[in-house]
Amino acid sequence: MSELRDQCDIRIGFPRGDEGSPARWLRTIADYLENEDVTDEIYLSGKLAEKLETYCADVLGKPAALWFPTGTMAQAAAALIHAQATGRKSIALHPTSHLVLHEDDGVRELLKLDVAIMGEWPRVIDARDVQTLDDDPACAIIELPQRHNGGLCPDWETLTGAVAEIHARGARAHMDGARLWSTRDALGGRSYAEICAPFDSIYASFYKEIGALGGAILAGDEAIVEQARLWRHRQGGLLIRGWPMIADALRRLPAVIEAMPACIGAAREIAGRIRETGFQIEPWPVQTSMFHVRLPLTKAEFAAHRDAIARDTKVWIGGSGWELDARPGMSLEIAVDAQLAAADRGRLVAAFALLKRRIDA
């Protein structure tokens, strides 16, 4: 599959990276390190980590922030901190949450916390979902945007109402902001700091929309971040040398944030044109830089069509597809970054038109 994908000059996929080969990618990071005059930094204690954490704390409007090697580790730390602070042993999650679907039941098996499901698959969390929880959780996690609903976002009133109800139950509100960077437009043009203000802690990814090698940030008040530092160490996250990932995030963040409005605009145009070929788009209208194309296929059937289209057109129409909800068919995930936004949209849409003809044949 990877060989066929690499032969295509237009590629939809995840995770994304626009640096070419791994060797070229590392050379680009090396150039950045030389320009910044960075010396060897061990145990995440140098100026690179401090610069990234300070930058993120400022952008997210929180007193402090801490780098983690993975988002899974960052959110585990947040859950444990909030459980310890409240003396409670459960966390509330939407059914589409990453912690429910993609972490091998780590909340129960590793963190030894219970899970309470709030809300329903096809919609965002609202205050009623929090009110109807049987027990008071340690924290409730709200994902912005909801990946498995195609980047679905609540409106501001719904979001703040849900967070207020979380706090009314004596619980902490944590944001799974893996793709936070594309939510400003959907939330009325508010700044990242305004969006994060209602939350006690926030996680954001450096590879999902930013496209860096890896890593994540956890932001909150000073007490939360100091406890997070302990939990990072306890979970094995105090890397001897994290600077390749940290440097990659630092060099990318400002440019990607600046380009995000254009990526969202491109996502809306691309989605609209794919919709005209006969496919259903979710959500509609598109709210962020990602969306889903609903397909009446299994993942195996889609892969066969995708590979044939790639051989004919040199357009790779995707790798991330999901058969997770109760409906027949699958959701094809499309996330638009600067590279995809600059691609030939005529060829991209023509590839989906070809897919539609193949399905209908």
C-alpha cells in the first residue's frame, strides 16, 4: 500500500507529513536547530521545551503548559490529576472519545478509573448529557472538534452550558483538543484562549493538525502542570532527548496556525465539490479543516477501489476510514492541510467522481 501511495502526487491520509523522506525531514529539523543555536538538551529541561511550553501557555491562555511525548499520556495524566483532586474514581466520556475507541481500555486497565458514557454518537455533548449522568465524575472530557463526527463542533452556548454543568457537579472539565487548532471559526472566531478559558485543563496534539513528528501539550494552572510533571515521569515520559519532536512542533506551530483559515476554506470547497458528485458529507456544512465522506462500502471494498483509482489517476483518496457507528457503510476521513489545500482540486474531485461511478457500476 505505501509504495502505491508514494507514487501518487496528490495524497489524502493520516498522519500527514510534507517533508518527503524521513532523512529529509530530519535534515529540516537539523537546519532549524542550527539556526536556533540549540545545544544538547536532556530530560526535557532545555530552552526548546521551555520556549514551546511558554508559547502554548500564552496561546491557550493558561498559566502553564507541559510537553508530553504522546497525547494518550497527557490525557491519562489529566484524568489522574482530576481524580486525585476530587477523590472520585470515574471520568465521563462521549461515545466517540479516543479514550473509548482507541486506547485498548487504558482508562480502566491502566488508570484504574471507571468510565461513564455521556451523550449520543451523532451529536455533541450538551448540559442535559451531563445532568443525566448517574454519578458525579472526577472529570468530564469534551473533544473539540469531535473527530468521529467529521470535526463536529458545538456552538458556544452549548459548549459553555455543558462545561458549567460539569462544574456544577463538582467535577473538572478537560478538553481533548487534539484538533483544537481548527476550531476558532466554528466557535464564533474566538481566540484559542477564549475557547480554552472554561476548561480546567487542555490537551492539544502537535502531529494531527500541526504535522510535527509527534508530541502533545497539556495546559492548565500551575498546580495542574506541576502534578502533570510528576505523572509524566511516572508514566515513562521523561525522555532523555525529546528535542527532535519539540523542535519540529516549534518550527511548525506559528505557520500552521496562520494558515488554518485557508485550510478550513479549502476543506469547505473540496467537500462541496465532492458532495456534488453524489456523496454525503458529514458534518454539513463543514465546520473545521476536516470532514467525512460517507461511503456505502466496507473498508476492504474501499481499499480495492482506492488502489485502482490511485493506479489510474495518481490520486490517493485516503487511508483513514471508520466502520465504528451502527450504520452500514463507512466514513472516510479527509483532513485538509496546506499541502492538500494547494493540490489540484479538479483532479482530486475527479478521483471521487470516478469512485462514485465505480460504486454505481
